[in-house]
Amino acid sequence: MYQCSKYNGRLNVTSKKIKELRIKNNLSLSELSTKLALMGIDISKPSLHKLETGKRILKDYELCGLAQVFHVPLEELLSNFIDELKKDNLV
């Protein structure tokens, strides 16, 4: 069976930022799931929880949809990861 690579024990680098923005926007997991569904992006409440805990891979179109829902640029969702790379002088 294929095993995905993890970065710092997580399957995506946006998990903390997604949760942060969801809470900042006063959205429940169900409400976020509904907003994404209206855009044609099907992520269930349990799958969103897995995204936020780093236990699920985030697809590129899902990343774009989340940026639209939160009204932020894509870079905002990746900002924690980018900051970490800068801190370690990798970029």
C-alpha cells in the first residue's frame, strides 16, 4: 500500500491556518462544509476535521475554495509553512 509523505507529522501544511481562519470567521465545520458545497467542493464535516488535524491531504482545488470562502489570498493559507521555511533559511 502506498504511504504518503508527511511534513512535521501532517499530511498538509495548512491545517492550523484552516482552523484558525474558520474560527476567526465564526464558522462551524458544518457551515464551512456547506459553503464549500455551494461552490461544488464536497468536503464533509469529518473530512474537514481531518484537514484541520493534518490527517488528510488537501487537494489544490480545495485550497482555492477555502481561500475564496475565507476571502484571503492563497498565500495566507500557506503563511505558517512559508514562515517556517524562512526561519530555517530554506527560502
